[in-house]
Amino acid sequence: MKFQVLDILPNLKNPLTGREIRPDERYSQALTSARYAEQFGFDAVGLGERHAGAFLSSGVTVLLGAIAATTSRVRIQTGVSVLSIHDPLRVAEDYATVDQLSRGRLELVIGKGNEMRQLPMFGIDNGDQWEALAEKYELLRRLWREEKVTWQGRFRGPLNEVTSLPRPFAGAPRVWHGSATTLTSASLAAKWGDPLFSANAIQPRDNYTVLIDHYRTEYAEHGHDPRFAYVGAGAGFLYLADTTQEAKKAFGPTYEQIMAFFSKPGNHTPGNENTFATIDDAIERGPVLVGSPQQIAEKILWFHEGFGHDLQSFNLPTMIPHEQQLAMLERFASEVIPVVRRAAPTTLWSDEDPYGGRPAVHGRTVADAATEVERAQLQQSDARWEE
């Protein structure tokens, strides 16, 4: 199992203390957490993107560039990049810049976004986000793989022999597809032979198992190489203590107040209500990682029983003092990660994965990882048709 620390940069008052973190301080904390995640041995850090609501993640590429410039080993991901509302040419340019700054450590996670209020802000009608995502992703793929791209579509003006600059560091970065509640993103990932990233954030585990099973079924039907059907899974907040009872007592009231806030009309996307209102229910059936190190390791392996996933993501409880967050991060790295890695091995980012050697820090052993994966996919498809 690989591990990612995700921050979607919520900017909420602590519901118990009333403390509110200034934006400059919040950004500093996000960058510091990324550096410590690298120091503690995490595999990836990710930043989300929101353009509505109480979040500070609208300028995510700026922050990712800062992370790229102040770290050297950890992989840099999004969670998600809302491609449905953006110009794919700008996405190609901006994220190739991050890829160059990080010397090949970027892996993009795309999605249509889970915040409906941001759609009209960028001229996308509600209902068009899925078609926009599919069209824009097809163009993004071409821009990162081809030069002198000529293209015409529905959601942006035509291109005539356009070469996006800078070019990516070593062929196209890997793209994952974020899937929160519907099968559509899972189907898009399967179509292209890309990895899937399940949100695993607000619904029971079995709901996400359905999405992942759908992805794997369609992935196989498209004839792609099963070695690269990687799956990531999110989680709710992390809160680690000596015992689960201590964790519940310390974090439970804060968690329940946050859930009460997001359950109010206007504070969540209709249909995406969190079903775990109490801390006890969230620990027993939900996605939060709250408890002792042993409890949290067992919870991740319980996820793995349902998902068979390769990458586990989680959010720090950013409403508590940052020093406590970093202490939990260090303890998670030393007491949880080794247990889970032994029980749930993966080939993701290993020598068996062409993207394992893509970054300069890992030797840049593959000049173009995307081409290597696509060649293997084509061979798998050809072999399937010959059977």
C-alpha cells in the first residue's frame, strides 16, 4: 500500500473554540505538512480544488508549484483537478510547469467536481459537466502526447497546430480519475486504461465497492493490461490517539459539529449528504480514521477487503493546532504504515510500474512512462482479440 496526505484546504472555524485560521497561515500549514509528509516517508501529497464554499483551494497550481520547489522526493497529486470547468490548454501548461518544477513527480487526479455552485462561475451548465469532462480530457491527452494539435469541440474554441509549452518532464504524467458517487468517472477511467481514485468520503464502503467493481469490469472489457488497473481510495479525517476511546472523546464533538454544519441546506451538494452524523457511527461504518494506531490500521485493511486498492489517502484534522496534526502524521508513519504495507503489497510506483522510475529522484529510468503503459495496453488488447 502507498499513502497520500490530502488537503482540500477547508477554511472553517473550529466549531468548539471558534478559532479561525488566517488564509496566509493556512497556506503555510499546507506547505509545511507537505514537507513533513516527505520527511516522514509518505509516498504522495495531494491538494484539492474548490471554487465555492469555505475553501482556500482555488489557486491550487500555485500551491503545488510551491510544494514542488520545496520538496524533492514525494509525489505531487491533485484531489481533484476540476477539469470539467477549465480550459484543457491551460491545464496542460500549468501542470506541465509543476511537472517540470518537480522533475517528473506530478500525477494528476481529474474529476467533474463535487461542488455544483462552481459550474455557472465558469460557464458550465448543470448537466453538461460529464460531457465537458470527457471532451476536455481527450484534448488534454493529445496536448501532452502530441505537438501541433489541431482540434475542435463544444466546450472551447478550436485549436490549429498548437503545441503546449512547457512539455511534460518525461512524457505525459499519469492521470487518475476521481469518482465520488457515480459510475461515469469510473467508466471514463476504464475507457482510457487509467487508474481510478475513489473518494470513499461520505457513503458506506459498499457503495464505493460498486464503483470500483464497475471500473475493473469495464477496464477488462476494454482489453487493457490488468497490471495497471490501480485504485486509490480516500478517507475521512485522521485523528490518532493512544486509544480509540481517547480519540473519540477528543475529536468526537468537533466531528459532530462539522457534520451538523455540512448537513444544513446550502452547505453540501444535494444527494451528497454525509450519512454518518455521529462519531461512533463514523468509526464503525464510515470513512474516518479515528482511533488508536491498531484501530486505524485495521480500518484501512477493512477498506482494502472491499476495494483491493493500492493507494490510501486521508485528510488531517486541519481545525486543530498544526503541531498536533504533525505529531499525528509522524505517528501514523511509524505505527500504521508499516503494518498496512506488510499486509497489502502493491506494484504501484515500483520497478514493475513504468511510472515508478519516471521522476528524476527515482532515476528517470523510463523516458516516456505513458508510452510504455500504452504499448503494454495495446499488446494486451491484441492478445485478447487473438484468443
